Amino acid sequence: MASLKELKDRIASVKSTQKITKAKKMVAAAKLRRAQMAAEAARPYASQMEKVMTSLASKVSIDENSSKLLAGTGKLETHLLVVATSDRGLCGAFNANIVKEARLKAEKLLGEGHKVLFYMVGRKGIPIIKRFYPGQILKHFDTSTVKAPGFEEAKAIAADLTALIEDGKYDVAHLFYGKFKSALVQEPTVQQIIPVPLQDGAIAESEGAVEYEPDKEEILAELLPRNLTTQIFGALLENNASEQGASMTAMDNATRNAGDLIDNLTIVYNRSRQAAITTELIEIIAGAEAL
Amino acid sequence: MADLHFELVTPEKLVRSDDVFMVVVPGTEGDFGVLANHAPVMSTIRDADLVIYATEGGAPETISVQGGFAQVDEKGLTVLAEATS
């Protein structure tokens, strides 16, 4: 049985933990709203971009001169897994889920005899990947210096990926991130980003004769990197919103658990206090009777 | 004459969604004005000013765009830009 003093200290310690989790929960809730708004605001651009891309890509014939972002390298050997995680913890299983998804994919690819490399965005996924696939992390893109990853970061990552495929470091790239469904549900998502996945039988809209300035190929060449940036930017925003959502939920649970723990400890504390008092009284009475 | 539906979109947000009279787009190969019922065009644009005429003969409004792309279809004009100011 723990002494009264120990119990008291324990209660105080849990209470201060609860204060921290409560504060973190409120911070996450405030940030979540902003992150969610940002993610929603980015959607019109992304959907427009996608529409234009698919309508253009279906009209351009792919040959060996086509951009590698569209046509790939012609091989399927080395797969680059771009894993976007957060920089901070205290968000439940959010990062673990994304990494788990990436590992599933990696195992599948390795099983098929492909090579797998990793490109890490954010800090939290690195230790796990490092443990399971030592030496296979191609690069780590540090986002911990900025408050929230924005368009500039997306641009830098896209430029990096483009340079790497030009060097022939990889053939196919997949992007992993947590898609934001609600504050309670974040879905780890895989998306192929390079080469651009073309849906077969994409409905060629009846646009009649569209004029292209300068021409289709040049527009496409300019759009491809931009499309990549947009995809990554969208993923970063979703990730950010998901992180805050996961963090809010996790911290809410933690606060509630701490509350339960405090209740239980308080009951134990009061019981042992009463027991101590009773024992003392019995001792006094017994002593008085003995006289 | 019907108005032209004009949308200016950046990655961060939908900057404008308006019905206007005319927009002059700084295309890579030269500026072009877009009125309602313009023929479908896709064009990359220079880093320059978009000139927006809300009404015919009204005072023009300019928005400078960077890294952009313009698309005209039957629904109107959509400008995708990486940044505006």
C-alpha cells in the first residue's frame, strides 16, 4: 500500500499531465480549424489542375521525348516512396499509420523483386523506416523549420523529385500521407505521383476545337511540374489537417483518462486516510481502556 | 450581352469568382482579351498583370499574377496562378 504522501504526489503529477494534454487539445482544435480551411481552399485549384491535366494528357501522344513525369523512365524497377509525416508527436497513431501503409507497400514491392527507396518529409517517420530499411532513405526533407508546410515547401519537394528522376535514381514514385476525413478519422493514403497515372478511357470532353498557345506539348511540359507541386501541396495540407485532428482526438482521450485516473487515486487516497484515522482512534481507545 | 464568368484560383484559395465584362490575359505569346462566348483556348501566361474590366467602359482593375495558366471554355475564363499580388 502506497503511503499517503506518495498518493498525494501521484495525484498532483497526474493533474499536471492532464493540464498539458488539455492545453494541447485546445491548441490542436484551434489549429485544426485553420488547417481544415486551408485544405478546403486548395481544392478548387487542385481539381482545376487535374481536369486540365487529364484532358491534355489524353491528347498528347507519349514517345521517348515526353517528359519523364508523364511517361516514366520506361522501367518499373526502383520505386520511390515519398512518406509525408508530421514533425511533432502527441498525435496518437497518426504517424504510425502512415508508416505502416508505406511498409505494406514496400514489402509488396520487395516481394515482387523491385527496389525500394524512401524520401521522407517530416521528422516522425524516420526512426521506424530507418530501423526496418537501413540505408534506403534517399533523402529527408526537413519541414521542422517552418510553422506549417506551404506551397514553397511543396515546390522544393517537387523540384527535388524531378531532379532525382532525371538522374535516374528511381522509376516510379508513390506519395503517402494521411487524408483528412474528420477530426476522428484520418485515412492513410497512397497515391502514385510519377508517372502521372492516366485513367483509361478518360472522357474526352466535347470541347470542339480548343486553341492551344503555344502548343499542347509545351503547355503540358509546363503543367507537369506544376501539377506535381499541386499534388504534393494538397497532400501536405491534408496531412497538416489530419495531424491536428489526430492530435485533438488523442489529447481528448488522454485528458479523459487522466481524469479517470485522478478519480480512482482520490478514492484510494481518501480510503487510506480514513483507515489511518480509524487505526489511530482504535489505538487511543484501546490505550484508554487498558488503564 | 452576357457577362463573362471569370475565376482566378491560386493554390491557397479562390481569389476571384465574378461575372465581368472583359479580362485581358497576358499570354506567353501575347496579350489577349477575353469577352463572353470566347472560343475555347488554353494558354500559359507570363508573370504580368491581368486587367479586369468589370463593366464596359468602366475603370480597369489589375491583378498581377505569377506562374500562371489560363483556360477558356464554355463556362468562362479560369486563370490558375501560383501567386497573385
